[in-house]
Amino acid sequence: MKHIHIVRPSFKTSGIFKRAAGGFTAAAVLCVALSYGGAYAEEEPSVDDIQQTIEQIEQQNEQRRDELDQLGDKISENQQALDDVAELLNDQKELVDYYNNLVYYKEIEIDDTQTEIEKLDKDIKEVEAQIAEAQKQVEQLEAENADNLEKFAEIVRAMYMQSDADLFSILAGSDDFYEMSVGAEVLNNITEKNIEFMDELKADIERLEQSKRQLSEQKEQLSAKQEDYIAQEQKLTAEKDELLGLQSDSQAAADSYQNDYNNYQSAIDQLEQQQSDLHYMINVSEEEIAALEEEVRQMILAAQKPPESELQDGMEWMWPLSTNFHMITCHFGYDPDMDRYHRGTDIGDGGIYGANIYSTKGGTVIIANGSYGWNGGYGKYVVVDHGGGYTSLYAHMSAVYVSEGQEVSQGEVLGAVGDTGWATGPHLHFEIRINGDAVDALGYINVP
Ligand SMILES: [Zn+2]
């Protein structure tokens, strides 16, 4: 997200640098379309304008950091509430489990009771079947008895018809009857057998009736027992209903805590999203600030370029200093006085310390030893590659403004004159090299 587009006028195009010599004015056209400012300016913003924009962005970032602090507090509060409710929720869930268990065991008890009731039901039905069977036998025997009585009556009736025997005497079976009767012997025999048979029947019926009574008693006992179990089942069911009520209440409370928990969690998620958005905006803004600061630096460098009048028209190579500084203190080549070979041209003048050093030609900075200190006596120095095997070197600098890999145009400020390295005083040691071999720079540049 870079919103700054800078269109620089090509070097030497206008008198803009003359203006720049007076109060500082940006030597560039800036098309500013900043998302945060909203303003759209076609005018040339000054360094002050850009610095004001930087300040505004920094203020916005301050506000964002304040918001981040507040968000952090809110997240902490929500986190605390979340932890609290999580504890409550946990306890409540345990309670729900506890009631679930109680209901479970109550249901087992109820099942057991129901099993007993069903078992008793079966027993009662069995006893009832036995009673019914006994009743059936009683009825059969009674029918048999009735039948027998009928047959006996018929025989007596037939005999009565044949004799004068008194029916009542016959039925009574008196000794008188036997003596009186013609077939007394026969009758006596029949009667005895009948009485015997009927007695047996009566005894059987009595036994069956006795058994029926016992079975009925047994049935009543079973029914009473079943009643107890039914009462027990009703009691257990009531207890279970009560437990279900408690279970339902505790579940409702757990649901409510769960709901609170979810709400706190989603609040935290939202706050963290806001945090992340703010961090993102701060990062983007800091990139914008860095870009703007780089523009300011470039504008300052551009403004420091020599006035156009100082450029020598038609020269491929440019004098590396303001034309005010042109005293050669040591030429290229063998110096018999010093008995040494000098690889460059030394330029030193009064007031030269801190003066801008200009790139003699456009190219790429390949060494910017600004912060590395000493190197073979050069001190802080810069090398610019101009292509075609040509390089230029600037030594003993007090400050280096460019960095390695940077593209520089002719006249761009590389640094300031100093006395670092092996220097007896402030001066620029300037070299031009072809394929790494130093040549006399004054063969390419006229001394102004
Ligand atoms: Zn030198």
C-alpha cells in the first residue's frame, strides 16, 4: 500500500534548483493520494508538508496504540469472566452428571420392581388357573354325583313299582325294609355300593374345595405382595420425577452458563480481530512513514545538488565538488617530493570540510563504506560504477549519504568532505578507474 508517486524532473531541466538555493523547496513533483488524509493534491508538497503528514500518521498510530491498550484491558476482563464462568459451567456439568446418575439408578430400581410385579402377575394367573381347574373338577364330580343319584332313584323307583315297599323306607335303608322286601338282598347291595360311592365323591369334592380355599389364600397373599410392589413402584417413580426436575433445572443452569461462555468467547474473538486489524494498520502506516521518510531524504538530497550554473555544459564527467572548491593539493601520479605514487587527485580548499561531494557521473553505488570505518587509508569512501569498466572513488569523507546498490544520477550528493583515513587535513581524494586501474581524473574533467 504505497500511495506516494514521485515524478522527478530530469536533472538540468529547469531553474528549480536556483529556487531551492534560497529557502528550501522540494525539487520534485509529488502526486499524493493518501488514504488516511483523504486529500488529493496535485501541487508539489514541501518537505514540511510530508513531515506534517508523517506526524499525522504517527498521531494516528498513537491513537491506535491507545486503542490496543484498551482492547488488551477489555480482553483481560472478558478472559477473567470467561474463566469464572468456565468454572461455574464445569461444576454445573458435574451436577447434571450427578443427577443423570441418580435418575439412571432410580430407573434400574423401577425396572426391578416392575419385574417383580410381572412375576407376581404370572404367579397369580397360575394360581387362578389352578383354582379354575379345581372348580372344574368339583363341577365334574358334582355332575357325576347328580347323575348317580338319578340312576339310583330310577332303580328304587322300578323296585317300588314291583313291591309294596315304602319309598321312604327304601330310601332310609332301614333294617325293616330289608326284611320286608322280596329283593331286599339285591337292593341292600346296590344301596350300600351307592352310598359308598357317593361318600367318596363327597370326600373328593371336599378335598377340592379345601384346595380351592388354599389356592385363594395363596392368591390373596400374592396379590397383597404385588400391591406392595406397585406402591413401591409408584414411590420410586415419584422420586424419579423429582430427580428429573432437579436434573432439568441443573441442565438449564448449565445451558445458561454455556451461553455466557460462548458470548464471552465471541467477544474475545471480536476484540482480538480488532487488535489484529489495528496491528495491521500500524504496520501499514509504519511502512508508509518509512516510504515518506525516504521521499524526504531523496528530496533533501535532490535539493543539495549543485546549482545548474555550476555544471559544465557538454562535459561527460562532472567536477565532484562545488566549483568554489578547485584547489588541487596533490596530483595523480608519481610525486618526487613524497617519493610515492598517488592514485588520485586531492582537492582541498578553505572551508571544504562538510561540503557536498557529487557523483561525477550517473551509475550504481557499489561500495558505500560509510559505517565500516577505515579501509587502506581511504577512511569513509564511496565507489560508483558507471558502466563500461568505469568507476569513480571518493575518499576521506566525513559522512556517507548513499547505500550500496543505490542508483545515483550525475550530481547526486554521495556524502560530505572530511578527513577520515590517512589524511593530514580535510580534502577529497578523487579517483577515476578503468577496469580497476586508476587513471588521471583530470584527463576527463577540467578543473573549474
Ligand atoms: Zn589522495
